[in-house]
Amino acid sequence: MPIDKLLFYLDFPFVRYAIIVGVLVSLCSSLLGVTLVLKRYSYIGDGLSHVAFGALAIAAVLKVTNNMLIILPVTVAVAILLLCTGKNARIKGDAAIAMVSVGALALGYLLMNLFSTSANISGDVCTTLFGSTSILTLKAGEVYLCVVLSVVVLAIFVLFYHKIFAITFDENFAQATGVNTAFFNLLIAVVVAVIIVLAMNLVGALLVSALVVFPALSAMRVFKSFFAVTVAAAIISVVCSLVGILVAILAGTPVGSTIVAADIVAFGSFYLMSLIQSRES
Amino acid sequence: MVNAQTLIKCRQLTLGYGSKDLVRDLDYDINEGDYLCIVGHNGSGKTTFLKGIAGLLSPKSGSIELCGGLNRNQIGYLPQMTVVQKDFPASVEEIVLSAFQGKHRLLPFYKSAHRERAMECMALTRTESLRKSCFRELSGGQKQRVLLARALCAAERLLLLDEPVTGLDPESTGTMYRVIEDLHQKGMTVVMVTHDVDTALDDATRVMDFNKISTKER
């Protein structure tokens, strides 16, 4: 029976860790995802996760035991660079993201190849890129870090939800009427970077974008207010991640790609719903 | 107007993008109670000047000063619509209420006073029946009126309008001008960029012609 098998697996702490981290990360990423998609920064997740991958390689070469100490600051710095230079940058949004993204990926792989002491480099790289097992190998300390960071992200989002809406809908109006847009753009950039680094554990560097983009796009098909879209994206994302993790455990499939597959199915259903909706009206 | 308080003071103002200057060495004051219309050809720098006043574009040289105790969060602004907004999933009410975000550092919840003011502004622009509608499903003219309602919510002393009647039918255009003129009568200072020279001249107390400014420079 699948239920028995599931209960059997739930006895293991690493499975419980995976579910806790999975739910929190997908919740945070979907909330910010709505803003990023609407601000036309859908690909930022991809870019930043590749930067995080590059930083990971540097951490491995320097033999830093807690690699978060390098990954987090580097990713945050690049996020600020990409999101806050904005309109006046010499190299515009999408081009800058593409450049940073592939650049970091290539240099990261190069560094790993040149300096790695591991016997199975391509295996290591594959794990970081596709997160094939990493969520099932989390230690208690990493889970606590993830919980604390997620709570901070959620608190920021709830507290500044209306400000984030105002800036997303019309940054010029917000700035002209006295909102400190520079500060909030900085805040959003930092939060996005933190979420991406957390999400890498879940689905790996290559698939992070899916967590950011899919729930938001699914919710936007059907719902008509920003609040409804935000709440729906959060629910869709959490449900898809839960389903993905459970199916992955039961069927022995890779966790990251199974979660993304669940997100794709959800997007498909919401797209169909929107077609039915528009036919009725 | 006698002894009118100056709200915006421009001195030796140069504005532009890259190497192109659209406004050069401009000295200009906007006073409390003015209804200023800015007219001129496309590309003559009208919108750029308005963006300068709105604080969206820093002067290349010279200065734009807010005077007479005018604070940025007492300004209402109606910008031209952006591509992002055209398919944005948000209700009309959410958009109009977002006008209050500049007035408080932290505003996680709207109070009933905010909601009442938002309703008043929606009534003025005849958008109250659209309150729960989705912005992306409205017609161009309806969208424009919603953005005007938001600008009215934010405006306490100064209202900046960038081509407010673009995409409106004649009836809505008439209503729009009546609403603006009413506000002006009640003491609001209005700065409007427009192509509609005839109507502008009817209501406006001052006109700024960017064609003449640029020809004067040459």
C-alpha cells in the first residue's frame, strides 16, 4: 500500500526535513514570484541560481565548511546589481541576467573541474544543478536556517505587501508620491536572492525558475485581483511541492524535476480553467 | 493671484536623457492655485519636464525645489500607461487604494478613512461601479479614469497630469476636465501636459509652450 510506504518513510527525519523545507521554500518563492513575473524579471531566478552555483564552486575550492557564508553574500550582491541598477544601466535587464547567468555557470564548472578533489565531479555538478538528492540529505542545522530565513521573508512580505503591490504596479507613481522605491527595490532584491539560495536545495540550480514562475503564471490565468493571485500562487506552489516530494519519495523519481512536473500540470489545469471561464463570460 | 505661495521652483534647470537635452537652463516657478497647461510638439520635452517635477528624473544641472512646505506625498500623479499595467491582474479598488502608500512609512492595512476617500475619488471619476473589476479587462478609457482616481487620492496640494484625456471618448473627456477644474476651484494646484490646446486654454490660468521655449533657445 502506498499509504503504508509513505508512513514508513515519514518516520525518517530527513523526509520530514525535506517536506518542511519544501513547503517553506515554495511558499516564499511563489509570493515573490508574482512580483517578479509582473515586473518582467521572470528569468532572475535562473540567473541568480547560476550565480549561487558559481559561488558554491568558489566555496568548494576555498574549502569553506559552511558554504552559505560565501553563497548568500555573493548572490545577494548580484541580485542588487541586477534589480536595482534598473532603468539607467548600460546593459539592460534581460541581457544583464543572461550574461551573469551563463558566465557564473561556466566559471563555476571550470573551477570545480580545475580544483575539485572529488572523484565524481560530474555527479557533484549534476546534483547541484538538478538538486537530485540534496533535499533528502539536509541536516538539522540547514533546516533551522531555512525556517528562520523563511519566517523573516514571510514577515517582510506581509508587512510590506501593499508597498510591494504599489511598486510592482507603477514604480513611477509610487516614487512620485513619496514611496521610498529605492529602499524597497533593494529589499526585494535581497529577499529574492535569499529565496533562490534556499530553493536551490529543493530543486537545484537549473530548475529554480520554475518555483518562481509557474505558480504565479497559473494563478494569473484565473484570478482577477492582486490579492487573490498572490494567495492562489502560494497555495498552488505549496500543493505542487508537497505532491512532488511525496511522489518522488514513493516512485523514486528525482525530487526537483517531479516538483516542476507537478507545477506544469497545475499550470495546464489553470490554463484550461481560464479558457472555460472566458467562454462562459 | 496676489502673494501666492511658490510650490515648485526651477532654477537653471537642464533635463534630458544621455547626451540629449530636452529642457535647457529653465527658470520657472509654479505657484499655489495655478492651473498650468504644458503644450508643445511630440518630443519637445513636456513629459520630461513633468517627470522632473515628479522627481523621477534628476536634473543634469540646475535644480527643482519643492517649496512652501510641499511634501512629495502631497502630490498626485497621473503618468502615461505602461505596457506592464495593460495586463496586470489587480482590482480597481486595489489600484486606487495604493495611492495612500506614499503617505505612511508602514501601512500594512487600509483604514476606513482610506477606503472612504478612495470611494469618493472613484465616484468623481465614475469608476465606483468598476470597484471589483479586473484592471486588465477594462477599456482604455476606463483604465485612464481609474488611474485618475488614484492620482486624486494621492493629491492633497499638487496634481500632475500627463495627457489625462488620451483614449477617452468626448463625454469622458468633458467629465475629466470638469473634475480637474472643480479641484482647481477648491484650491488644488494643477500641472497638466496636453495636446488639447483649445480646452487647455479655456480652463488654464497659465500656459507653458514648449515649442516657444525650444525656439527661443535656438
